[in-house]
Amino acid sequence: MNIRNIFRLLLPAVLVLLAGSCSKDEIIFDHELPQFETRAGLQLLEVIMPQGTSTTDRLYIVGEFNGGLEGALSDPRWQLEKASDTDAKWGIYLNPADFADGKTLADGYYFYSKEQREERTLKNEEILHTEAPALGGRLNITAQRWAAYFDKPLNPDEVVHDGYVIYVLDHSGYEELAMYAYGDAEAFGGWPGIRPTGTLTIEGTTFSYFDTGEANKGMSLNLIFNNNGNGKQMPDYPVVLESDIYLELTESGAMVYDPNANITHDGFAVFVADYTGWDELRLYMWGDVNDLNGAWPGMSPTGKQAINGVTYTYFDLGEANIGTNEHVILNNNNGKQFDDVVVFGCDRDVYIELTATGFKEVNPEEYTGLEGEAPVEPEPEEPLEPEEPGQTYKLYIQDLTGWSAFYVYAWGDKEAFGPWPGATSTTTETIGGVSYKVFTMEGRGEGLNLIFNDNNGTQYDALGIHIDRDYYIVAGADKAQEKE
């Protein structure tokens, strides 16, 4: 046997030994792989987000370069986009030309979740990144925890309070909140009073709370909420400490908190306690009128409402449709559905418990939720104002497709931009340094499904929307994302 044949026999064994010698540090998980393409002239940050980050969380980059937290949350340029192939990684493209006052990433930045607040270290310490990629380059970053992770205890049932509790949903805009009290006594000390004891999330709503003290039970007090003695305060709010108190704070003062205060319905509604885990929920109807409230997959939810401690996703059926006999099909717009969940004349409210394996009607006065599960958290909703003649809304689209032409086609309750291929924009607006194509929508409340196309064979399904507000959308080459 010659040397060449000996080498051929030994080579497989050598390869096995080499493969076995790889250390575990060299293993690369899918979410650690690049998820976004680099772009010339832009800095790309790819961020592995902390466990517990929801796909619906609204995430931002914050630093001196973009005006701090207030500046970041008010400008869609600073919102991150979730990667399409993994829920763990998010990305953002930064243009140094947009940075303020000559600042750069080296001056420090962090990531912020509207739902879970600022980024923290594993030791609950504030964090500030300073690293930056080159123009046209990419930088991978790992965020460790959100501030909400360290809220202890997270379960209201585990909290031991000192006396009655004053819970406040704080929309005051104050950087610091304090509560002073006078009346039967200066119960919480001298001005400006006490700071919140902590925060708690109850039935999907996060409150700041003040323990009022066992010794103060039964007192009649006047509360003054203020910005911790820095020159701003609200009008007096009288209370008697004989039970827990729930308040909402706005710039103008305190009021009783009512989670359903601003909800009105158009006709009767289908209420769904949704435990499916689906990414999307749609309601389709057929019967006396096929495609009532929209062609397949049907209408998007009108909103969310808490009733007897259960959060329902609800679909308003429309005053004009009362008495119409319809079959209801609930589906996820992606291959999963439950046929004829209910058949009725659109003449009553219907309450449904929906799981991944089935459904049933429930009585909202008795139903307290699926055992062992928490209802889907509600998002704050504002009621629609009455439609005004000629009322319009706008789509602001940042066109990053690279297409030679850009068209928007809309189907659903109506073809809002005409038949295929839809409309192209003749108007542009620059907002916060970003150029947007502008499309005008007429009407109020109709559901639309947007398809972006180049009128030359290239297209993709973009977003489902309702004509109830302006939308800011970034259109990439193969997908679109709404910006706050």
C-alpha cells in the first residue's frame, strides 16, 4: 500500500477528531445569526432581546443622539423592527446624519420597551452601550433584562400591604410622582408627601401604588398629587380611607379609574375570551349576507374590554346589521378556524371562550376565565369620534423597496384606492427627516388589507388596518412594518 492510499484511509478519522475537538463556545444558535441585510451609509444594530419580550412589544433605542427618551418615543425612526425568522432578535438602521448636536452612539445609548421600560443588567443596574458599527456595517448586542423583570412581587395576590392602597394609572407626564395628604392629619408627612410604594400589574393594567398605612384607616383626607415638589401639582382630591382606591391621573387632575369608561359599541358585539395563542384573530360571517363586515378572513377586532375580571377581544357587528341571520367563523387568517361558532340574528351580544381546541358560549356575569390561564392584556383604546363629512386619514409610507414604481392596493370593506393595482402617490412629506409617500383614505372605521406592488409583477401583503387614524409604515422589499 503506498503513502497516498494510507492518507486516504486516515483522512476520515482525522476529520472526526477535528470535529469532536470543537468547543461548545463555537456553537452558534439561529437567533445569533445575522437577520438583517446591511445597507450602505447606515449603521445596523441587531439586538437579542431579553426573555419575556413579546412580539407585540414596542421597542426603541434611546440616547443623547436622538434627544433622550421623550425624543425617541415621539419619532418612528428610533423604533426597532422584529426579525422575520426569529422572535428573539430585533434590528434598527441608523443614519448618523439624523443624530442631534453632533452626538454619536459613543455618547451612550440603551434600549427601551414601552411595555417593560428600560434595559437593565442582571444585577438590576442601569446600562449604557457605547459601541457602534462602521457605516454599512453590523453590530450584534445582547440586552439582559427589562426593568419590569425586577418589579417584586409581580403577582398582586403575593403583595402584603400596609393599610389600604391607592392605585394610580399615571398619565400625568410628571417625571417624578408624589402624593401629599391633609385633613384629619398630614397622614404622609410634610410636603411633597410620599413617593409610590411600587408598581403592580392587575388584569393587564400597570399601576403605581401607595400604601397608606394601617394607622390611617378611616381618615378623611385631601390628596394632592404633585411632581415631587418641583412646581407642579393637581387639584385636591378628597377620599376616605375605608377601602382600596383606584384613580387615573392626567395633566388636569385625578379621577376614578374605569377601564370601560371610553368604550361604546356599534350595534351588538361578539366578545371572545381568546386563549388560542394565535398571532391574529379574525371574524368572518355568512348567511343572509355573505361577507358581512368583510370578505374572508373577515373583520379584525374592534378592540378589547375587561368584564368581570376577564379581558375579551370584541367585534362590533354594526347597528345597520341588527336582525341579519349570520354564521360566525373565527379564524387566525393563516389556516386555522372554527366554523359556525354561533348562528344568530345579530340581535344580542355573544360571549365566547375560545381555545386552540374548541369553543363555547359563556355567561359574562358568571364567567371568570379559563382556569390556569390569564386573559390577553388589553391595550388602551380611544373611542372613535363621530364621522365628519369628507373626513380623511393618511398613510405615510417610507419607501425602502427599491422598486421603480410603488402602488398601494386596498381590499376588504372597500377598494379604498381603486381597482388593481391601486394608487401611486403624487405627494411626499418630510417628517423628522424622513421622506414619506402620502396616500389619502376617505371614510371612517372600514377594515382594509393593504397590498404593496410595483404594477409589474412584484407584490406582497403588507398590513391589515382600519380607517380610524393616520398610519406611518416602513415598506421594505418584501415586508412592511407600522411605526409608532
